[in-house]
Amino acid sequence: MTLTLYVLRLLCAAVVVSAGGLFFIAIPGVVVGAVHKLGVVNMAALLGFLPLVLVDLVPYLLPIGFLLALVSTYGRLAADNEWTAISMAGIHPVRMMLPALVIALVLGGMSHWLTTEISPSLSFLKREYAARHVVESFRNMNAGRTEVPLNDFYLSAKSRDFKSNTFRDVTIHIPSKARAAGEAASASEAGSTVLADVAEFSFHGDSMRIDLTRARSANAINAVQIKHIAVEVDIDDLLKIKSKNRLEWRYQTSNELGRMLDAGEVAPEDVRKAIFELHSRRTRTATFFMFLLLGVPTGLLLRRGTQLGALAAAVGYALVYYLLSVRLGKTLASWGTIPPAVSAWAITVAGCLAGLWLCWKAFRK
């Protein structure tokens, strides 16, 4: 029991370090993506948005962290000849895998809950958060701010009345999907750059309304000045967020998705995709057990002086697995040549079989 607890402590520490390191490496990319999605840099908004993005990464980064922890821990046991001593003491190698199995069960259970119950609805939480932030960023701009870059939308002004949020001497690029209304609306060009003396913003539901006074095209010589143009921009279009139906099958929990499939509530052309999605979520939980079978023997086989090689092999396992499961699995499911459930599980089962072979090879020595 003492030996088992010793290995368990080593593994727990290694998982914390490796998984924490992976998330630390991922944060800069996540921050860049969040800034792009939110449109402006605001520390409070970023801190609120980051957890929504990081939760989506947990089912991918946590298994990789677990795999790296396995390789480093069991590789250390082998390099320090502790594994040899364990074998000479007559302790079966499978017994030494029990601590890893306990951690795999805990992490797999947490990942399963996130994947099946939380992640499907996160896209809507992110959409609502981003849309709400856009509105608040316009309403609560810093007093000296006169420039607003936001994907296809851009505004620059010489001055601004921060109390009324009125911009003066404005250059504004209006997205191509904007709807113009008001006086001489037909003369406005959506998707073009416009000059205006005054620009005022207001928000109505999911739309942003821009009232331009004495506007004219910035691209035309001697452009006709229009006294007033009102332009409405859909916030979802502004953020490049596709409108989604919350009741669609892909955004349901796994239990609800299974019920919809049993009840025939999924459109016939989407049934294969829905089945693949349901089983794909389950395979993410099984990834921990596949990496358990691959990581332990890899650490034991690539011993002293080759720890870097063992870690490189672990990273290779993860890259190949996710590349094949995401690309090949979906391709096989879309072709319709094999059942979608089989295509979802094929790569994971193949990885488990490879892991069993490596375990047999490692434990035989």
C-alpha cells in the first residue's frame, strides 16, 4: 500500500505540473482569440471570457497532461531502477498501474461531465457574453477614446462628447451586411467607407443603430452629401458569430441528444452526424484510458538518458490521435461507408490495442 501511495503522489504532482504547463502555454493564444472575438482590449471583459474558452480546452489538454505525467513518472521509476526493484520484489506490474487508473477515473469523470453537460451550450454563453460586451464597450468608452476597430466595422473621429457618446468629424467603415434606412437611404453604400460630421450610436435588442449626419462617401470625388442616414448593424454579424438555433441537436447535452435520436427528432440528413457527435463525446472520456495504456509502457521502455525521447513520443501520440480522430473519424462518418459509431471509436480502439501491445512488451522484460 505504501508503494502504491508513493506512485500515486508522484503521478498527482506530475499531472498538476504538466497540465498546468499546457494551460499556461495555451493562454496567450486564447487571449488573442478572445481579443479578436470581443473586438476591443478590456481586462475585465477578458477575465470574464477566458474561463468560457478554457473549459472547452479541458477535454483536450487534460488528457495530454495526464499522458506526459505517466511517461515522466514511470520513466523516472525505470531510470532510477525502482521499477527493477519492484519487479524483483515480486509485485505484479499491473498493480503499479492502479494509481494511474485511479487518476484516469477521476479526470475522465470530470472530463465526461464537461464534454456531455457543459460544453454543448458554451457557444451560446460565449455569443451572449461577446454581444453584451460590445454594447457595454460602446456605452462605457473611456473619455478620450475616439477610435473603434471591430472586425469589419471601423470608426475614427477627431473628437467625441463622452457624455452623449457623440462622435464628430467621423470616418467610418460600414460592414457589407448593414441595412441603411432614412433620408436618401438608397444613396448609402453598405460595405463602404463613409465620412460624416456627426455619428451617434444606439442599441435595440441584437442590433446596433448608427445615425450619421451630413454623410458622404469617402471613395468618391465631389460626393453628394446626405443630411441623414440611419444604418443598422446586426451584432452577431459584427462579431462574425453565426446565428444558431439553441434547440439544434449539436447544442444539446448528451442525454438530450440521445433522446432526440431515439424519438426521431433529428433531421434525416443530420442523423449520421448526430450519432457521430454523441459517440465522439464519449471517446474523449475514453482517451484517458487509452493514454494510460500507451503512457506507462512508453515511460518504461524509453529509459535512462531518453526521457526527452519519451516525452516526444507522448506528444507524438497525442498529435496523431487528435489529428486522426478529428479528421479521419469525421471523414469516415461523412462517407457513410461504415456506421458513424464505429468511425467515432475506431481510432480510440486502435490506440488501446497498441497500448496493450506496448504493455505486454514492457512488462515482459
